[in-house]
Amino acid sequence: MLGFAAALGAWHLTTAVLRLPLFERITPPVTVFREWFNRTPAFGVSLFTPVYYEHIAYSVYRAYTAFFLAVLLGVPIGLLMGWRQRVYRFTFPLLETLRPIPPLAWVPLAILILPGIEPPVIYVTFIAAFFATVLNTLLGVLSIDRSYFRAAECLGFSPRNVLVHVVVPGAMPFIFTGLQIAMGLSWFALVAGEMIAGRRGLGYMIFDAYNMAQIPTIIMGMLTLGLLGYTSSALVRRLGRALMAWRGV
Amino acid sequence: MGDLARLARSAAVWQGLAGIALFLALWQVGGALHLPMLRHVPTPLEVLIQLATQVHSRQYWQSWYVSGQRVFLGYVIGVGLGVPLGLAMGMSRTFHSASFPLVEVLRPIPPLAWVPLSILFWPTMEQTIVSIIFLGAFFTVVLNVLGGVEAIDVNYRRAALSMGARPWHLFWKIVLPATSPSIFTGMAVGMGLTWEIVVAAEMIASIQAGLGFMMWQAYVGGNIALIIVSMASIGLAGLLSSGLIWMLGRRLTPWLRRT
């Protein structure tokens, strides 16, 4: 809580009280919150306008669709790559070639290949979350002590049992780090995708506000995104904690 | 030279190339068959021809240089601040509870959502882009380092403490070695992220140079082959940079057995 207060204080101090040279064009917190909680907002977006919730609904829908698709595909692929050396050798270089291609570099192509407005934005978001999930899952499997595999073999584990009792639990901490990053990346790519290609959503709202020089609305959008992102990663973290009870964090 | 020869003889390299070749072949064949998804997409050969012409243009290499410079600057600052902060947050409970909420509030704000505000904040576009890259690298590194410290088995700490270790010993003998894999994971993921950000920021902020700008121009001009060349260039740039990080990580954590 102290961290929050300090940040708010610094924001207020730099913009409203001291008016430091770089900060002169940033709106002080009071103005932003007054706009946010206003029934008749000066720039048309606040807690009391339906359009605000419409933007949120669109962004949430896109982010979660892409995230779940990425997890559904990324975790199994990552496990397989880490577990089977042959799969790793054939696919890792390809993964590493495609992975650094920024999701946003896919925007023009996605628009050309995929029909409509939603699929390109969701695809771009998916790409971002997918690679983070695969990479972290893979690293998780690689981080498992080799002796566990040898022990499992000595005990005559079937491949299925190795997967269930060694690979998955061993990689679990990394997987959930990966999912948290993937969740963050989903929002990251989503916002940029919406800025470039979207017609609705919070990213579009921010960029639209920027073009109209409505700074309170920009900050409102950023804080809303932060809140949504925080809630999302908190959910992922809680799930991780529930599934990894043995670590007793 | 010896290294190169050994590399050429290793099966792993050829298998990796085979994976990539298969992907390209599927793409080429798909284009030749006029699959609906690939209708507007040039084949790998056409992209290659485009690449051949680009390699001779000064502007292409200028784009590499400009984007690379931005990435390097933002990344170095991000890692330089992120690693110590993550370690401090992992080691000190007080510092953790004071700063973690703040990090958690700012981190989920996607770096690119900062672009409009940064443009207003920083006097030059160059500073805007570097600051956005910094944000991306910084939070990724902090989160990974923190996760690494928290993943350390408590018994190591207890054992060290019961043998009379000072906090400084804990740091050098336990926390830093145990966390270094996470540090390098964070650095590698952060490196991938910086290339994403530089390109997107260059597209959104409409700055007059860089690979992202080149791609945006190609998009506006309808030159799809050049779009793909840009994508591949950025991919290559990211591959080289993250390869560098992995190499560094492997050298500095020799006790981790890798396949």
C-alpha cells in the first residue's frame, strides 16, 4: 500500500506541485480521477458511460481467447520439445527463427490472410502468448534434474508415467512463470494490435484519445489496462499456487 | 574455423535446418497450389528475390543500425536496473512489500500503451522509443529474477544460516548462483520483447527510420514481399541477440547440464 501511495504522491508532486520541465504536459492525478468518476465526462469516457465498458469487453474477450488458445497449444508443444530430444532438435531452430518476429509485424499479413477484424487482432495476441508459453515450458522441462529421469527409468516407468510424474510436475513452476509472462504479453500485443488495427477496445481508446489530445482519457485507459492485466496475472498466479501445493509458497 | 567445422558436422544443426526447410517447402508448395490462406502471400522464392535487392540498398542496413541502437540502449538500461531490483525484492521482505505492489501496478500496463504518454513526456521521439524498450525489458527481467529467488529451496538458506552465514554470503553463495538461470531466462525473453517493441513503437510513433518504419512503409505501399523481408530481418536480429544472451548464460552457468 505504501508503494501505491508513494507513486501517487510522486505523480501529484511532479505534475501539480513542482511542475518539473518534462512533466508539464502530463495531467495530475486529481484531474484524471475527476474525469474517471464523472457522470458527464468532458471527453466522453468515464465509469458512467457504456462506451467505456464496451471497450473493456472487447479487449477482455480478445485477450482471453488468444491466451487460452496459446496455453492449449503451447504447453503440450513445450513439454514435448523439452522431453523428446529429437523433437527439440528439429523444431527449436524453427521456433527461435519465428519467435523473435514481433507479433505486431504479423499485423499487415494477418489482415491480408484472415477475414474480418477480430481474427487478425486475436491472431496477433495469440502469437505473442504462444511463444512465451512454449519457451518457458521447454525451459521448465530442461531444468528438471536428469537423475529424476534415470530414477524413473530404473523403476520401470512407462513414458506416460514419466510425463505425468516427472515432466509435468517438474516443469510446473516454469510453466506458470511462462503463463504469467504470456498473460502480460497477450495484453501487450493486444493493445498495440488495437492501436494499429482495432476499431474498439482499450488500445484503440488510448490511441484515439491521443489523436484528440485527451490526456486524462489516455491515462484512464492505461490504468484500466493495468488493472485488467493485474487481475489476469493474479488469477494465473492463484491457479499456479493451487496446483503446486507441495511448494507451500 | 575449428568451431565452424564441428558445427557443420553436428547432427543437431542439420536437423534444425531440416525443420526450417520443411516449413519453407510447405509454404512454397502452398503458394503454388493457391491455397486460400496464402492467396496474397508471396512465395519464399519471391521473398528471397526481394531480399537480394534489399541487401544492396543502403537504407536497409541503415534501418538495421538505427533499430539495433535503440534496442541496445533500452535493453542495457532495463537489465542494468532490473536485475539488482529483482534480487533486492527477492532477498528483502520489507523491500518486497514496499515495491512489489507498485511493480505489479505498472507492469501490466503494456509498454506500447505508454507510447502516447511518452511522446508527450519526452522531448524527442528517440527518447520515447528507448524508454518504451526499457520498460519492456525491465519488467520482464524483474519478474524472472524475483521468481528465481523465490524458487530457491528454503533449506539452502536455513543450512547456510545455521552455519553462521552473513547476508552477504547468502547473496554470493546461494542467491546469485541459484538465480542466474532465471536471470538469463529473463534476459532472453526480454531481448525478444525489445525487438517486438522497437518495431511496434516505430510503426505507431511513425518515426523516420528503423526496421519497423521500413515495414510500415512496405505495408502502406502494398509491397508484401518487403513486409516479409522486414519480418525476417527482425526475426534474424532477435535470433542473433537472443543467441548471444543464451551463449553468455551457458558460459556463466557451466554447472547446469544442458542437452
